[in-house]
Amino acid sequence: MDTYQQARQWLEEFTTMDIRPGLERVQMMLEGMGNPERKLKGIHVGGTNGKGSTVAFLREPMKEAGIVCGTFTSPYVYEFRERIAVNGEPISEEDFRDCIKAVKPIAESVAKTPFGTPSQFEVLTVAAAHYFATKAFPDLVIWEVGLGGRLDSTNAMHPMVSVITNVGHDHQHILGDTLEDVAREKAGIIKSGVPVITCETNQPVFSVIEETARDKRTKVYQITRDFHTKGEEIHENGWSFSFASVLNSIENVEISMLGRHQMKNAAAALMVFRYLMMYYALPVEQEHIKTGLKKAAWPGRLHYQAGEPSVLIDGAHNKESMESLAEAIQDHFPTRRLHLIVGMTKEKKPEEMLSPFEELPVASVSAVSFPFMRAANAETIAENSPLKGTQAYEEWKQAYEDANTAADTGDLLVIAGSLYFISDVMNELDV
């Protein structure tokens, strides 16, 4: 294995893309690598929506403070290597090759056990831990949960603090039919003595998180109860608000992400900072926090590009995130006619996903397919769409061209759905 391309090829050919919950394989690989995760301080970020944005709200203030911050996130938008990064810079091709080469014999050994071949995500988790512990040496690593929480490979890490952004309808074919079932899986990242910060306010769902924390003898900090935002004001490019908590407060915070839901994600990050500053003496000052939050951005999340017509791209991949997208459009673009292009995975229900747009001024709707093994058929989306006149396109680029042609001055093209679809769009459109 001499090149990055060979490392990628081995990863694609050896590992499985199947979702295989369980910690046995990743724990065996970490042990075989000398347990690099034990050398790392970290933050664990789980939940259904808002994980990536919360990671950005955590990373940027630390960068401003001179703290070297590693991140492990998924999926990627522009480049595969961005999943493992330091201060926002993806791992180099050489370091990626070296880390995969180091993990390869251990992974192949695990594959011969009754637990079977590790998944790609599991191998990447171990490669990331090895990279951070032996090559990059960040001061702190933010681990984003891939799926669920309890049996996700990132749950092999032991953080200083955990975040559960919220609990919504996603991956129910794996995590369970009810929100309470999903919450139990999300709450599985809660560890003994490690506090958890959450923006979940649905009481039956929160009760699951609270009960798990009680069993683990640790503290829960909940939005509206232990911390909150106030004085919220909308701006052209984002929001401003003040933050108050049981630990501290901060006035006049600005963020440059669209959507009022981003204030909750920013508040969760602020609560993390308040906890780490108080109990771990994290050297982050108020000026670092304010500057970092304003700079924070995350690709593929309410990404707006002005033009004729203007385009709004969002990885709204479940019912709740579609509701947040519709709310953001009403807040930021209340008078615009919309041309909606949507692609989703097979397990999603179009009638639920698209219902938030029924009261919006939608001029055209295009259901599209995209190159991904779990992509839903465009005809199936169109047939089950609650939006009148939904047209099916096998190629999203044709839908984009037709929407561009149909759009009048001032109209807004909204491209939304699976993050795998959004990755394809953002790379093709070079945005």
C-alpha cells in the first residue's frame, strides 16, 4: 500500500458499507492499535439533526483561542478526507495512507473472528484515533456520532462531555419505530461521570435521556431549563441572541448560519464551553467564542448563493430537518417563489418529508434520483408527494436546468434532501 488511491481502494474492497451496529470490532481494533483513544481528550456529539453545525460552533472558537481541534465527522461533502480533520484541514493523502496501512493488518485479523469484517466507518474511526494520537496531536477531538449512538463506533471513545442535539425521525428501520426507541439509542452515548448537554425538549423523549443519565450517575444540562437564548433577532445572514445558563452568560452573540434552529445548536456549544471552562479550565475567552461563532459554517446546511436565480442548498434528510428548512425559508425568504428539487433515500416517506412545504409558495417541484445505493426512485417520490405537479427526473442536473429556465427574477431554487445527494450537487455546481 504505497499511495492514497491504494488505501482508498483497499478500504472500499475490504470493508463493508453495511450498517452493522456493535462495538466489539472497533474495540478489538483499538486494542490491537495500542488503544490510541486513551491519549485523547474529547467531546462526543450525537443526536438526529444539527450535529455538524454543533461541531462547527465548537471548533471555530477553539481555533480562535489557539486550541488545536481535531474532528471526526460524516458524511463528507467535498472530499473523503475531510471526515478526519484538524482545525478544519483534512488529513493529508500521505497521512491517510499511513493510518489505513497501520490499521489494515488489525482489521484483517478481526475479520477472521466470529464478529466478522469491520465496516468502513469502524475502520475510519480507528484510523482517526491513530492519526490524532500519533501524528496530529490535537489538544482536543470532537467525535460526531455516525448513526444512533449506543452501538456506534465513536462510542468507544471516552469524552469529557457529551452532546445530544435532539431526537427525531431518522433510521427508524435500525433504531426503532418510536421517538422513545430512538432516544434510547441516542442516549447510549451517556457515560458514567460524563455530563450530557441536550436541546431536546419533548418531555417523553427527554425523560429517556434523563433516566439514562440518572442510571449513569451523571448530570444533564437541558435547554430552557439549565440554559437558554434570549433577545433573538434575525439578520440577513444569520441571527443574534444572548445566552444565559446556570454556569454563566454571554451577551450579543452573532451566528452566520441561516435558520432559527441554529441558535439551539450554538447554545449547546456555548454550554459545552461553559462546562469545560469551569471544570477543565479550557482556555477560551469570551472574545474567542464570539468571533468563532460568527465565523462558523458547515457545508450543505442552508447554504445560500445569490444569483439569478438564487439557490438554497440544504441537507434536510428527515422530517424534522425539512420542517426546519421550511421555517428558515419563511424567516429569511418570505416573499420568494420556490422551485423545489428534492432527493431522498429509500426508507423516507415523501408524504411526510414534503408536507412542510404545502403552505409555502412552491411554483414547481422536482423529485430526483442520485448516484447512491440507497437513493429512492424519482417516480416513487413523485407518486407519493403531497405537493401538486411533482415531476420525476432520473437526472437531477436536468431538473436543475429546467428549474433555472422556469424561474423568474427573485425566485429561489431550493435543493434539499439526503446529504449524499447534496454532496453530489455541491461538487457539480462548485459552490
